Amino acid sequence: MDLSSGCSIFAATESALATKTDNGAQVSALLQKSEHSVSQKIPMKIYIAEDEPLAAAKLKLFLEKLGEGGDISVWADGVSALAAIERERPDLLFLDIQMPGLTGMEILPRLNELPVIVTSAYDQYAIDSFSLNVTDYLLKPYTLERLKMAVEKGKKVIRLQQLEQSSLAHQISLRSDGKNEVLRQEEILYLEAVKDYVRVVTADGQKRLVLETLGSVEKLLANDIFQRVHRSFVVNRQRIADASAHTLTLTDGTEIPVGRKYRDTIRTKD
């Protein structure tokens, strides 16, 4: 496998990233959003799993030349490398295939979406490695420029994972009308306690009734977005258009009463 074939694999796997989840459009948008940050400095904890001292030293030196030498640990066998990963997950792993204890191919299925760049003198493991979702495959001996390409790919994967985690953190799953729905918290205008239910009103005008208490749903919401303003109301403070001592007006014109005990704690959008 030469550099051109390595680049072909690089391009193919990047294309596959866009269809990794059920919502391909969302992931593609996240990829576009992350493009500007790929070349920026992202501090990384890097592990090198490599049993050949010279190969490990060369990789470490190359990473230092690329400005990535701040936090690098080297492990000379598969068992100690996997144990270290399970103790403290790195941001990026460089993994040799043929190592004592555990081989790279034995370690890969146990890494749980950790960005991995395989380094090997043998090209026959490339297809199996990519089937296990490695980030890139470096064929030894590789150049500094080829390593730089792999590192940039690793940064893109790291950034994409961060964006996905941030997006998931601001989603909420609610059961309404006999089915589960996942809503983006930013799209919720307010929640209202209605007897044994909670009415969830979203920016598109839809209203959902959820068989829960307002307090239990409130615990699922992001504290930096939502605020209790009345015993029966929780509002999205990013959707507050105007506020007075007794009433909040939301961006859709809805007026929400403000309870006496909450008046001093009202925070509008930043």
C-alpha cells in the first residue's frame, strides 16, 4: 500500500463518517461546522501502543514536530496499553498491530469509538481495521506529511464527537400520546403543570401532554436554558422577549405569570 492508496482509504472513510448515524444530514452539518477547527490547536492526550522502541521514538518525535508533543504516553505491549486506556481514556491512540500480550486487532473491538490511528508495516490488516472504524491507517515507513494528514483526521473525529455529545446533551426524550419523542431543548418555549400532566409547548406551536410531574421533567432540562418562574411554569429563558415583575412575554407572544417567590430570580436570555 503506497501513499496514494492510503489517501484513497482516508477519503473513503471520511465519506462514511457522513452516514455513520441515522441522521446523515445532521452529521454532515456537524462535519461542516467542524471544518474550521480542524487546523486549530486542539490539546490532546495521546497514547502510543508500539513494541518497537525506534518506531515509538520516531512517532513521538514526529508528533513533537507537529506541535502535538505535550501529553504523550508510550506503551510497549497490548495488555498494558489496554489497561491504561481503560484507566484513563486518551483523546487519540496510535496502535501497532503486532504486539506482545494483545495484538492491535484484539484491542480494536474493545475501544468504544476511541479515535485510533493504526501504524503497521503490513497492509493486509487495513480492510479489517477500517471495518472496526479506525480513523486512519499509517503504513510504515510513513512521512511527516502523511502523519500530519492522519493527525488532522483524528482532530476532525474528536471535534465531531464533541459536537455530537453537545447536541445529545441538549435533547430530551418524552412520552406523549403513547409514543416516545426526542425534542431539542432549545425548541421548547415553556412547560406548564396541568393536573397530573405537563404540557410541553414548542416553538412550532405544538403542544404535548406528558404524564409526569413538572418537577420530574424539570430535572431533565438544562439549567443554563430553563428556569422555574411559577409553581406551574418552567420557561426557556432564551425565549423571553420581555419581563416585568408579574409577567414574562415569550417570543411567540405568550404571557407567563411570575410567582412571587420567583420574582427576584428571573433571568432573561444572555
